[in-house]
Amino acid sequence: MAGKHLAAILPQKGGPLSVGERTTPEPGPNEVLIEVKAVALNPVDYYQRDVGMPPVPIYPAIIGADTSGIVAKVGSKVYTAPAPGSRVIALASSFYQNGSPDHGAFQKYALAQSEGVIALPDSLSFEEGAVFPLAVMTALTAWTTIGIPLDTKYTPQDKHAVLIWGGASSVGTFAIQSAKSLGFTVYATASPKHHEYLKKLGAHAVFDYKESDIVSQIVDAVNKDGVNLHTAHCVVNGSLQPTLDVLKETKGDAVAKVAHSPVLAADHPTLDKTEIKFNFPPMDPVARDNHMFQCFHGWLQDGLKSGSVVPSPSIQVEGGGLVGLNPALDKLKAGVSGTKIVVPI
């Protein structure tokens, strides 16, 4: 007989979450059942709770994506995920599973596809491990969206630079870490209180996005450094126009490429010889699974082993377990800066 576990259930559009019992699922052939120990929160979580966007195909729903925990069971065809009893980082999301509530993170036992499950190093806590999945996948997908493979290794002689607008956000911090690992000279924007931290993560120079002359500040720095800047990642809303203003002065005759993580408005600004693409993983399931495998079993796993990738940004732990998810999501919605809210489960 199947067991039961507690979950923070979204009963209908507009929430709130309510804690109830669910039947604990068995993992499919390529799936891992995770005993969830911590979840990290993302803006998409309160959007789904409050307005049902991105679309929630099945109610009652289980939302959430970022987890760390212990492997409870593995499917019959899983060869890459750690064995039962292992501590893991996992992308446990229903988004690519047609809304299946067995795959959402906000519950004590969640299913995850094996491509998105890797070992959590002993040196990291469950709370630290939970910050990685969605932000890493989003940051890395930005590069492949604009044609930069994840095994790229530019050298300093290549003089390739990138602009990351919104560097202190969760995705922004991993955009910086990954850009550095690809060999870019990294320019980023953030509030001044985050500048030193972002330099520790790998930013070469960081600029205050509120400064009226930020565009000329960045252009001057790029010219002084003698690098080629024709690549950018717009992580936050409202960053496309100033990013294009910078690229107009730095790209020369090159075709510039911009990955845009917020939804692109139909009437978004443009620039000659500049490709602007919405940051989204491949739609083809096989290609997407391969991409997820590269993100987790390639870049993240290798980076954690070598110590070149660290949990970021700083963590704000909120208590209350599953019951605490509603107030924690409200705190995130009210606005946090340079921190990631994590809830132990």
C-alpha cells in the first residue's frame, strides 16, 4: 500500500496554499523520489499561487521547483542519479510534466527527472543546496539561447566581454559565475551594497544601475579595458533599453546578442544588427533533457567539485516548514535584495 505525505497544496487559482495529505508516488523509469529537506523560493512561485501564471494545468496543484533532500527511491532506468540515502540537489518542478502534482517541490516527497538531480557536496547544507536548481538552469539557458555552448572556454586573449544587467538577483549571481567560467570578462549592474560580493563571484566591474550616466560609465570601462562587448543578459525588467544603449557604443560591426529573461513585450526596443531572444530552454523534450543534463551533471556538478561554483546569493532562512511557505512567499513578493529565501521542510 502506498504511503502518505504532507504537502503545501494550491487548491485553486489565487491560493493560498493549504497543508494536506497526498499519496506518495512511485518514481517512473527515469525519475528520482526525493525526501525534501529544504526548498528555495522564486518569483514564479508566488505568480503561480496568486494569478495562475505560468499556466497551472491541474488543480489542486503543487508548485515550487528548487529542492534539496535525500534520495528515497530511484526509477528502474536511472543510471546517473545518486543512490538511495544520498544527499542531493534537485529540480523538482511540474512545469515540464504537464502540471503533475507529484513533481512539485512544495511537499515532503517529490519526483524529479534524473537529469536534474545531482549529489549535494558534504560541505554544503540542505539550505545552501536548495538555491541552485532553477537559477542555474535559467542562467545557463541564457547562454545556449544565444548560441554560446556551455563548454565554451574563452581565453583572456580572446577579449570577449559580457554585460549582465541585474547581477545581484538569484539568476544574476549564477549568470556572473557561469560567464566567468566560460571565459568572459564580466560587467554587471547592481545596487552599490552588492558590488564587492559580485566581484567575489567573478564580476570584473560592477556599476550602480541608478546612476544617470551608467551607460557612459560602462562604455568608458569597456574601452579602457580594450575588450569586445557584444553579448548581454538582461536578467531584470526594464534593462533592455540601457543594455542596447551600451551595445550600440561597444559592438562595432559585430552582430550583438542579447538573452532576455523577463517576458519580452511585443513592442520591445531593438537595435540594428542585434539579436534579442527570450531566455527559454529547448521545446523539444529530448533536446531539453540533454540540456538539463548538461546544466546539472556538467556545469554545476563539475563546478561544485572544483569549488569554482558556490551557492549564491546569501540565504534568508524562514521557518514554519510547509505551513511557513505562504508567509515566506509574501516576504519574497514584498521584495528582497541580494538574498534568496529558503524554507527547511
